[in-house]
Amino acid sequence: MESPGQINSPDNLDTQTFNEVQLLLAEKRTSLSAMRTGIAVFAFPLSVLSVLIATSKSYDVREVLHWLVPLVLLNLGLTVLGIYLITRAVIRIQRYDRLLDKLKSKSARLAELLG
């Protein structure tokens, strides 16, 4: 007698394995989204600094130093946050890929579907 989670053919995926794959793929999408956010957060300070450098002939640094120091510190913080988000996302994506590879090695049908 078959358990309720099993599908008739042995090549087909059981429900639990299918749900695990869906969960891992959803987590991977979330990590990719976090990476995209990290890249945007990382790029913002670079664009702000490039505008400041391009317009540096329009102002005297000593006169606006009280604005530049906090801005540079904020940009440094955003750069660190962007690097953290990107690194964390890459590590998680690699972890999910390893888990998916384990599941693919257990099921020929799953290996066929996920490539």
C-alpha cells in the first residue's frame, strides 16, 4: 500500500521532496533579492561620491567640510552594509545550491527537471 505522499510511478517525486524543492527555490529567490538590494546599496555611495568629485571645482572643501565628513561616514556605512548583504546572499545561495544538489542526487526525475 502506498503512503499518501507517494505518487504512483517511482520516477515521480513524492510530495515531501517536491515541497522541499519549492522551499529551497523560494529561499534562493529571497537571497537573490537580498543580493540585488546589496548591490543597489553598495552602488549608491559610489554615485554620490562621483558627483561630489565631478562638482568639486564649484565649492571649497574647507567651507563644506562640516557637510562632507558626515556624508563620507554615511557612505562608508552604506558601503559596508552593501558588502555585508552581498556576502551573506552569496553564502546562502551556495548553501541552497548544495542542498538542491543533494535532493537531485536522490531523484532522477528531479535531476531532470532542475538540470
